[in-house]
Amino acid sequence: MKKYKSIIEIGESARKASKLLAIASSEQKNLALLKMSEHIGLSANKILEENKKDLKQAEEKNISPAFLDRLMLNKDRLDDIRKSLEEIASFEDPVGKIQSSWERPNGLKISRVSTPLGVIGVIFESRPNVTADAGALCLKSGNASILRGGSDSIHSSLAIGECLEKGLYDAKLPTSAIQVINSTDREIVKHMLNGMNKNIDVIVPRGGKSLVAEVEKEAKVPVFGHLEGICHIYIDKFAKKYKAIEIIHNAKLRRPGICGAVETVLIHHETVDKILPELIDNLMQNNCEVRGCEAVQNINPNIIPATEKDWTTEYLLPIISIKVVKSLNEAILHIEEFSSGHTESIITENDERAEIFQKHIDSAIVMHNASTQFADGGEFGLGGEIGIATGKFHARGPVGVEQLTSFKYLVKGTNHLRD
């Protein structure tokens, strides 16, 4: 019972904080963000020491290299976290913006104005940087946040959370505006999914397919989430070889363990001989396992035969599947059947064909001549993201400060009475 009461208290204090954040000035929120960045810089050694504890535990569990990469912090990544906080501070305040206004024939004046969502619960796994990204984006958009990281990143997340709390204190904002749960008890997740006694308005899951699926199945409050990132790149018959090789190398191997990493490459049959042998060599020389359809296997004897399961797999590892298609339309149909709705890209010098691809593909992000690893709120100029939403309700793609607001209507009359 005591544990349950503490969870209720967290929810109630977040609700109170959200009321104050909704009316906080831009200057006050920005000061908090800048102070958070400052405290992360001052606490860098402590954060990295705490991160070593998480890494050691993960290594003892024989966690995959991709998972370790997501978990690992270093000086450069801490600098990136600080830059993200400072960038978010520089953004225009999304709260109180007049989205539209009009006057009715009877003189009634109506405006649609952006408002915070309230309290946002974030459930994430191995990426400690989510603590700062999520907390900061929620703060900037006037929302309180309750952050529950996984056991694998608990030490790192709590260390970063302390810096966020200090920043709030310095700006004279309630420290309960960003709360990092200091327990890995699974019961806490259930309380969050149930809305913490109606104190959580939205849940954002950040993690693997099983976590997101569980959240979307069990949550009693709205969810921003995506099940997985099965991202595709289509090499068109008008693609330049060097672009295809460089883009796919980056999209797969820069960081194989992120949701924006490409998993399947489709290539037009007319450009197979020109591009595919060198592309496969490039991937294999960089220790990337290549799986392919029969036509791809004919290019290189070391290709592993692809099965139907490969087209539906998010590897999150240096593994890629390749399929030869007869046309742009066949590539589109394959993506429509197997995509998770995250990110797709076409490599082509033909703008008309690129336009057809981007028009017909209904994923959250559709690119032209760009690596799918650009599917990131920071790269979009959103100052990081709280997640990539692949649904179509309210928010889609990188969820930044604008997507973390709702709106209300303000109506002004002069003794208006309805007939």
C-alpha cells in the first residue's frame, strides 16, 4: 500500500506542476533548460561513472552490441544532450500560439489557441539521453513529465534527472515538473498505463517492439508510439551508384541499433549489375551480414538466402536484406505490405519518380536521396524528439514541442445570445 501511495503522490505532484507550467513564462522555461545544460556539464564525470555501472551490468547479461551502443554515454554524447537542451530553449514557445482566428457574421470572434497536453508519462528502455530529451521537450511545451526508464539505464537516467531537477529549482519552477522514477518495479508501469489515478494524460513508449506493443495494448490513456522501424530504401533505375552506396552504408552502419536504420533495400532490376556488386562488397567489408532474394544471391556466393520473415524483421544489428524488383510500382507495393510506417527513402535522379514514390508511400517520413538515419527530431530541427509516432492520430513522425500541445477555442462576444 505504501508503494501505491507514493505513486499516487508522484501523479498528484505532477498534476499540480502541470498547472504552473501551463502559465509559466517562456523566459522561465528557457532559463530552466539552460541551467539543466549547465548542470549536466558540471556533473559530466558523475553521469559517466553512473553510466559505467549500467554498462557493466549490461555486459554481464551478454547484451547485444547494438543495445550497448544505445546505452553508452561518452563526452561527445553528453555534449549532444547539452546542445539539444540549449536548442530547445531557443525555440519559439508553442504554448498560447494563435493557430487560427475568424469572425462570424454575427460578430462573434473565435480563436484556436495551442495549450499543453498536461502530464506526459514516458516509459523507455536503454537510452539514458531520453531522460533529458523527453523532460526538456515536455517542459518547453508546458507539460509536466513522469519518466520511467528501464533497469538497464537506471543509474544514468537518475544522474541526468538530478541535473534536470536542479535546473528547475534554479528557474524557480516546481521540481516535480520532471520526475524520474527511481525504481524498476514493473508494477509502476501498470500504474502509469492506468493513468496514475487520472493524473497522466498521454503515454509515450520508447523502446523495443515488445515494450511498445504492451503499452499500446494495456494503456488506458492515449499513446504516442510505434511498434518498430522496418525502414526501406529503394534504389531506382535512375540512381547514381556512389549515392546508393554511400547512403545505404550510412543508413545501415552509422548506428545499426536505432529505429531509423534501414533494414530492407529494394533495387530496380535494370541497375543490379551497375550497383549491387559494389554495394554488397561495401557492406560485407564492413562486417554487415547480407541476406537476399535469389537474384541477389546470384551476385555473390556469400549472400544468405532471405526468407519471408526477413521482410518483416527489424534487425537493429548489422544485418540487411536486399530484394530485386521489376519496377517502381513493385517497390511501392512491397513497402505497403511490409513497412511499419516509420521511414522510407528513394535514391534516384529522376524527380518525377521521386515524387510518385513520396506521394504513394504512406509512412510517417518519406525521403529522397537521404539516409533514413535522418529520421530524428534533432535532425528535423525539432530539438530532439520524445519519440517517432507512426500512427495517424494527433501526431506523426518526430514528436517535438509542437506535437506535445493540443488546443482550445477562445470565443469573444459582446452580449451575444443564440436564437
